[in-house]
Amino acid sequence: MDYLAILIGFVVICFFVVILTGFLEARLKKNKEQPAAEEPAEPAPDFTVGRIYQMEDGSFAKYAGNGKFLKVKK
């Protein structure tokens, strides 16, 4: 009779371990599916007011402050 109680206890413990590992595995999989945090973009360069810069399209512009550029005529 003692062996039967030990066997039933062992089966119950194994059952709980299987349920627990399944739950943890699902939780870990859910965390892996979340997108990684985006890396911060390169910081914007510091512009000097009044300095002339070449723009991406090849034209030239003078920095007027507050993120605004004034195109320079050739």
C-alpha cells in the first residue's frame, strides 16, 4: 500500500512539473516574440547658425537656427 501512495505522489508531482514547464515555456516564447527595443538613431549633428552646409540634394543652404535652412543662390 505504501508503494501505491508513493507512486501516486510521484505521478502527481510529475504532472505539476509538466504543467509548470509548459506554462514557463509559453511565457518565454511570448517574450521572445515581442520586437526588440529599437536602437536610438544617430544624434542630429550640431549646426552652427550662419554656416553654409551642403544639403542631401547637392544644393547649399545657410543654417538660420531652429532647424531651418535658407537656400543660398549661386
